[in-house]
Amino acid sequence: MLVLVVLVVVVVVVLALPPLPLRANALILRGKAAKAGGAVVVAEAEAAVEAIEAVLSAAKRRLTFVWLFLFESAFDAILMSRQAHGILNSTVWGDFSPRPADDSNKEEPKEDPKKEPEGNDAAMGRYLNMTGFREQDGYAWDGLALFQDRCHEATRNVFATGTAKDDDWDHGPADTTWQNVTGTVHGEWARKPGASVRQAVGYNLTSIAPGFMWPGPHQEWARNITGAYGNILLRLEEDSNGAVYEEKTEGSATTTVSRKVSLVREASAVVTIQDEANSAISWNMRLHGVHWPRQGALLLSTTSDKFAGIFGLPHLAPGADYFNSSQKLLGKSVGEVLDQVENSRFADPNSPWASNVEGVEDPWAMTPQCEYIMYLQLHPIDHRSAGARPGKAGFIADLENELRYPTGAPIKRIPDLRMSLVAWSPDCSFYLESKGPPRYPSADGQHLVGMKQGVFLYRTKLWLLGFAAIVMGQVWLLKAQMKESSTPSTIGRVSFYTAGVMLLADGLAFAGASAWSLSATNTFLPCLMVTFAAFMSMILGGSFLSDVYRVQEPEWRNRDREREQRNAASSTTPSPPPPAPAPHAPQPNTLPLPVTARTPPRPPSPPIIIPSDQDIDAEIAENLAAGATAVPTPAATTRQEPPRATTFASITGRFIILGTLILFLSAAASSWPPTIRSIYINSLAFFYLSLWAPQIWRNVQRNSRRAFAWRFMIGQSVLRLLPLAYFYLRRDNVLFADPDGRAFAVLAGWVWTQLWVLAFQDVLGPRFGIPVGWAPEAWDYHPVLREDNEDGDGLGRTRSWSVGSGGGNVGRRERDKDRERRGMHTRSMDCAICRELLEVPVVRAGASSAQEGGGGSASAGGVAGVLARRAYMVTPCRHIFHTKCLEGWLRFRLQCPICREELPPL
């Protein structure tokens, strides 16, 4: 209740106080005075300022201490912005001319830091009375001339202009570059040292930007690039309907516009710099500036409390023509933004041109950051690649209109967005240049390459639709496999972990698509399709995994019980059973018990479990023949509590926790060092594409040749490789990820190897080539048949073969003769399922090991023998069937078709 009362009081005080425009009037008056003279303030403006300040001071002393304390930083920011705006409008080209690098190390007499330098002395340098542009601030402005020279060099390398700086302004009568730079580019950069060395301990931040809680001088600065190379990503934004300035031409309206007429628009960029050579930290920042479309040049700068970059940006331009046009544009647009801020009732302490991407700065915990000035030079468009003749008038304008308002015009190819970069940090004193010709070979980089926003949205939609089609293909394959694996026998062959990996991947796709759909605007419908497809795949996969768990859960429970019994047996010693109680017989010299007396209870008899297909009479006879010792006594029987089974809901919870952990790690991996990030992504992809490895082990454990249809295994492998192939092999992917063909070759080869192992298991048997002790015992449905083991232990119980009469032809006689030479012969019988003739090779009794292992290996123990034994299957009850017949039977019933004896699953 107290908190609510305090909030109501604060709201009433805020509404009752003189609004912010009252203070803004004073700021406007000061701004006009600064624009008029800069140093002289008229008496009327000064009196109005003093009156307004008196009102606010009185209010602050009475009831508004808390409110003014919270928003005083906003007032100070607006005041400083107005002063800087006045300087922007009142200065001319050349007012900011710092000392060159050659004179920066000369000793000079100490003077008052508040004293303005004499502007007529070029050797002393000229500075501006703005934050970061003052000489006493100590920034490395001696490297400004070198930065401007490199900007001219970047322009000359692109357009092959003359050596004079004025030649950079005129590139010909026709537009050769994109007129709107909204898009995304990325590339590699190289770091160069600045003209002078600057360190954090050399700056007095409290003097540069007073009123903030700056850390100590030994605090490490953010955005400080110390590595020699790395990657950079720029997301450029330019509003065609935003602020624009175009120089008016003299003469009639029919006069042809000269190429030297300036046209400039506002632009901004969100930059991500990855330092890969040293700390490998990713830095994000927002820069604001201007774009000269007819020159194809951009100049951007960061703005913060210790650097008024947007207000001094025209003075950082390469030449006077750039300065004049950018000063007119920024003088108007910045003034409009300041008017909107001043007229608002609730002040925002953050600057509209803040360099933080989030736009929020804490004045109580300021972190010093390196400031950046970036010059971008666009490369000319290749008309031939777009299907147009070189120099065609209006081609670029038509191309941009088609991208913005598609009409279906035939375009051969949309040209890439290419540009060169020259970046400079005036306070940290270093340069960043994009790698590319002529300074660097083409193999090292092609400067910054990307795509326009329209092309990016089109490719993103196309990729989302393709991914949705891939997921729907996975759904179709899974639905067909669920129809085929619909019985306990077929479901028991499936590996739980193989189905779990597929479900986990589909769940991650659903979570990512759902999160993207919540914030998507232009790509909402494709994201919705991906979300629906991933949801369907997740639902079907969860249903299939639930069936697998339901069938295999008793197997896991028995395995856990056996493990507990082994542990208990190894930890405790067996104790002798207690003696059986003596029968209650009447003692001598005692009377018999009365009839009404209660007799002692009879000990419970052990339960007798009789299978449904077992002969009860024969079982009773066998028990009687075995003697009384075969029947356990009540004292020897112990009842054990079955282990509690893990529910499928708890397993689902584990999948959700694991998926959430993977999502958080993947989001955090964007700021990891490139090497560690690459290892994490490749390891995650390797784990994902190892989905068939658990199935291979399941086949070995159960002695099952195949659990999935080949259509399902090959289709799922290809469909799950396709999205990864897009990012691993395509350079201009929608995520701008660096391609890695070698890593993808390893991943694809690993999937191919797993499929080959599954194929070998299907053809040669799941345990072919595996030592006997490595896998648990299981019935071999394809044994080597020998005459001397027909009634022995080779094929189970002592029963005779079901031999039938079979004819033959010439081919079969030849085959029989060949087998006779190798110590084998053929026996024929009828398959009880299909009622057709079945021929099986049998090794003769007494055949030598050399004959069986050498010459007979082709028919008994070798690869050819394994393939020959694939034609028949032998059950533990000594009945033989065609392989296809018995496999089809076992899909629905694990009983022998002849004697109904329980059969082990495949």
C-alpha cells in the first residue's frame, strides 16, 4: 500500500510541475544565441534563461527533488546536444584541423586548458568545443589526415579516379552504385596501428564527460580491438522517405542536373565486429551518419557521452563537398530530433544517437568504450551479371523499384551489395580495413559482400519454405514407417535413442520457428509454415517414441532387476535357509485337540505358471519325474519388489530440459571465440547426425538385421543433411555463416558410413565380424546346418527334421554336385507358411575342418555362406521356413507357426 501511495504522489508531482518545454525554451534561446554568435548572449535570452532556471530551482527545493534527481541527466544531455548543434550549424570547413601526426610529439608550452586555441595558427591546430573534439580531451586526432587519405584511396581503388581529392566527388554522368544501401554485408578486416599510441590511463574521463560514474583508469575499455584480423557484419538501414538534402541548381527547370550537385540522406548501421586473432570477443554497436548516393559513399560514427560523433561528423568527411552537404542535412535533421525530445513531457536520459544496440546506458555504471568512425565506399554494379548493357540509363533505379515493389520484371540476377571499409577509432587509435584488392589478394577477401534487404527477405522466405518442405518430407517418411512398425515385434527392433534424436531435433526446430514467428513481420507466413511442419513432425515423433517406450520398457525393467540382483549377490553372502517347521502332531501322554480348536494355517503353495501353448499333462509328468526337489519350498522363495519404472512423462521432461540447454548454449555461442564456437557447432552437428549409431548397436544387441525400411533411413539421412549443407557449403546464406566444406564432408561421410554399416548388417547379419563375447547371447536364425548335429546341441532340442520330397532339374543337379565336392548336400522340405519347396544346404557328417573352412567356406562360414543361409530361418523348436515368410509372420506374432512355441524377437 505504501508503494502505491508513493507512486501516486510521484505522478501528481510530475503532472503538476512545469513541463519539460519550460526548460526547453531556455535551451532554445541559448541555442539561437550560440548560432548567432556563439560567445555573446543577448540580454533578453539571458534574462529568460535565468527566470526559467529560478522557477525550476524553487520547485526543486520544495517538492521535486526526486523527480529532478532522476531526470537531471536528461536536461544536461539536451543542453549539451543543443550546444553541439549550434556549433554544427555555425562552423565551416577547416574549423576542425588538428595537428598532423608529424607535429604531435613536439613539446609545447603548457597553457590553460580552458583557453580556446588561436584559429589562425595552422601549426597549432584547430579544434571544436564539443565533447571529444577538444584538444584537452587527448584524442588521437593527429591521425585524422591519414584516415581521410585512406578514404580517398578506397574511392580511387573502386572508381579509378585521379589522384586529386576533388576527383572523388564526380564519378561520371550515370549512377553506377546502389542508390539505397539498406541491406547486410560481411567480410574480413585487418587491423593497423594508429598514428600515435593511446592508452586508457592517459584519459581523464571525469573531465571529458563530467556527471557520470566512470570507473578507474585501469578499467579495460569495451570495443577495443587488439587482434590482427577478424570478421565484421554490417546491417545498413536507410529510409528513402527520411531526411534528405539535395542541392538546388541554378537556371530553369529544364537545366540538366550536374553530376557535382550533392544529394545526401541519413543512414545508420548495426555493426558486429569479431576479433578472431586475439580475444575473439564479439562487439555490437550502432552508428549513425550520412550516405551520398551519387558518390556511393557513407560516413558513419558512434555517439556517446564522451564523444559527440554525430555533431562533428561533417568535419570528418573526406572533402569540402562532403562537408557542405552533410552539414545542411544534419543541421536540419538533428534539430528536428532535438525539438521532439524537448517537447516531450517525460525526458529520456538516453541519446537518440546512442551507440549501444539496446539503447540503454546506466549513468551510475558507465563503461568506457572505443569510438568508431567508418567510411564505406560502394562498388559499381556489374550490369552484365544482371542482364543489362553497361551504362544503361535508369537501370539501377528500375532495379531498386522492382526490389521494393515487385512486378515480375525479368531480371537475370540481382547484383550483390559490395563495399570497401575504412574504420578509425580516434580515442583507441587504430584502423580497420576490409581485406580485398589491391592491398590484399583476392584469396584473402573481396572486401564486404552481401545483399540488399529485398534480396535478403526473398532468400530468407525461400529458405523457410524449403525447410518447411523438408520437414513435411520427414513427416511423410515417419508416417509411413509408423504404419510399417505397428506391432510389438517390429517396434521392439527400433532403437529408442535413434527415435529420440529425431524428436529432439524436431522439437528444437519447432521452438526456434515459434520464437521467430512471434517477432517476424515480412517472413511471418513462411515462419508459420515451418512452425506447423515442425509441430506435426514433433507430434508424430513423440507418438512413435511413446510406442517404442511402451514396448521396450519391460525389457529395461528386467535388465535393471538383473543388475540389482547381480549387485546384491556380489555384496552379500548367501545364508542357509531356515529349517522347515515340524508338523503339529499330537504329543504322547496328551489328549488330542478338540474338534472346535483352530488348526495352524497351512503354508501357501508356490504359484505354478503354465504357458498357454504348453502341454499341462507333460509338464506335470516332468515335474513328478524330477522329484520333490524341483518344487521350491515356501521358505526358499523370497518376494522382491519390482523396480519402479520410469514414466514417459519424466523422459519427456528430460528431453525438454536438454533442448532448452542446447538453445541457451547455441545463443551464447555467438559470442564465443571462433575456434571454440566452430568446435561446438561441429560437435553438435556430429551428435545430431549420429542418429543411426544407436540403431546399429540395437541390432547387435537383439541380433536383428533391420528395424527401419530403407526408404525411411535413406530419406531421413538426406533430408536431415540438406539444411546443414546449405549453411556449410553456401557462402551467401541467410545467416552469413562462414562455409566449411571440409567439416561437411566429414559429417556426410559419417552418415554414409552408418548407412553402409546398416546395409552390412542387413545382408551379412548384425553380428558379422563381431567377437562372440562382445554381445549378449541371442538365437541365430541363420545357423550352419550339419548332419551330425541334427540330434545334438547344434540346433536345439532332439527333434527330427521336417523333410519333404523335392524334384530337381539340371541346374539343381549341378549345384548339388558342386556342394558334394565341398562336403555338403541339399535337403528339401516344405515351408509351413507358404507351402512351397524350401532347399537348405547341409554339411555332411564327419566333414573335415579344412574342407568346411577352406573349400567349404564359400558355402558355410564365408561371406557366400552367409548369403546362402539368408534364404532360410531356423527356429529354436527346430522348424525351418523361408526367411521372408518367417519375417512376415514374426511382425505380427512371436510364436512358431507349427508348434506355437514362443520365439525370440528378431
